[in-house]
Amino acid sequence: MPNFTDTHQENIIELRGIRQSYDGGKNFIIDGLDLLVEDKPAQGQFVVILGASGAGKSTVLRYIAGLQRPTEGTILVKGKPIEEAPRVGMVFQQYSSLPWRTVLENVALPLEYQGVDAKERETRAREMIELVGLAGHEEKFAQYPTLSGGQLQRVAIARSLIANPDILLMDEPFGALDINTRLQMQDLLMEIWHSIHPTIVFVTHDIPEAVYLADDIYMMKPAPSRFTEHVHVDLPLDRNRETKRTQRYIDLVRLVEDKMIQITSEQ
Ligand SMILES: Nc1ncnc2c1ncn2[C@@H]1O[C@H](COP(=O)(O)OP(=O)(O)OP(=O)(O)O)[C@@H](O)[C@H]1O
Ligand SMILES: [Mg+2]
């Protein structure tokens, strides 16, 4: 059993001294980028990344998912160099399921790669499908319009969590959804966060969404990129639509907006 009273907390994600060049070191689009996300077992953390288009937000998620290496710098996931760290799943803006496979098969896919036997794969996938609110859709093909956009993103969330339930990376996951579906998905994420306590790193351009979801917001200055501003969101952990009507929420949205305007206009 992990000892939750142990106050020594490590970082679940560490990026240090990251530099990224695509022209052999003449220009660096990312330079001196650091991001430390504390490990809070049994609690999790919701980190939101904001930054101008092209600043490097998706790149940061790709580093953490092990899909890209920076030109320079250190990346640790769960205290291990990224090469040795457990693989972390990612939810993309575009629907990323295999349309010729069912919901159940899509969600179980990472377990197939891990060599988990068929019976356990099915049990664990069904649990995850239930968690994301897709019970009853297990045998449908994971394709539009058999499933709606929101349902397809639920499949992607379930698949990412089954690979590694401690960390969930999400790159503008609700950008393509209509407003009602988007609000439902925000609430689903809150539920997941309260039930399995993952650390979520979430990229969005939507500041009200960022403030609603986040514990901590990190803002990226562009050209060259690094994180220069941090806002801790001191709203109650239990949030709902009413939270968006509170003065503190409204003040935080304005604060983050002002900082973003300042960061992206200073060049
Ligand atoms: N292979 C590459 N060669 C050259 N430049 C690249 C390459 N890959 C990414 N870039 C550049 O790196 C920068 C960061 O890209 P990234 O996709 O991370 O931005 P982003 O912040 O996610 O933007 P958006 O909000 O539009 O999704 C961009 O300016 C992009 O053009
Ligand atoms: Mg991006």
C-alpha cells in the first residue's frame, strides 16, 4: 500500500531546460522551458497549458507522451527518464480511434500491446467504458456517425486511461464539439478526476474552460517559447455550472485573459 501520509512529494512530470530547434541549432522555437508537476497520489492534479497558436503546446504534450525528443533538456515521467518511463496516452483534437474496431476493442488496445490476456483486457476495458459513460455502446464501431463526436472523445479518454491511469494528456480535446457536448465533456472530466485522481495535462485556447477545469494554469510566452506565468486556481474542488457564476471565477478568467494578452503581445 502506498503511504499517503508521507509528505515527501515527487514530481510526476518534470521538463527541465528544454530547447527545441528544427534547423540544426540556428534558431530555437523553445528555449529554457521548464515545467514541474507535483505528484499528488490519491488527489491528482489538473494542469492546463495556455499559449498562442504555434507556441509549442502540442510539442510539450508530445515530449511527455514520448512521441518526440527535444534538441536539449531533460524529461522525467514518474521520476524516470522518458525512455524508461511507462507510456502515457494522449487524447487529440482529431478523433483518433480505429474505425474498423469496436469501442471495446479500441479501449482494450493498449492492453493488447502490453500482452494482457483477453479475459482481463475485456474486464478492464468494460470498467473504463462504464467510467466514461459509454456502457451499452461496447460493440459499436468507433466511427462517426455511428458514435457522435463527444462519444468518440470518450473512447479516446478511456483508451488513454487504460494505458496509464495516473496521467492523461489532452490536446484541445473538445475543440470540435458543439457547446452542449463540450460542457458535458468538461463535467465528465471532473467526474473522472474525482473518481480515479489522475494527473491531467490539458491544452486549450478557451480561457473560461481553463479556469473551470484547472488547479494550475501555466502560460507560454512565444518566440522562443517557455512558461512565464502561473496562476493557481483557488476555486473549490467541487465545481459545477454555478461555479461559473461566482465572482472569483469571473475574476480569475479576467486575470488569465489579461496575462495572456500581455504575454502574447510582448515580443
Ligand atoms: N518538424 C518541424 N519542423 C519545423 N518546425 C516545426 C516542426 N514541428 C513543429 N514545428 C513548429 O513548432 C512550433 C510549435 O508547434 P506546436 O504544434 O507545438 O504548437 P501549438 O502551440 O500546439 O499550436 P496550436 O495552438 O496551433 O496547436 C510551430 O511553430 C511549428 O511550426
Ligand atoms: Mg497544438
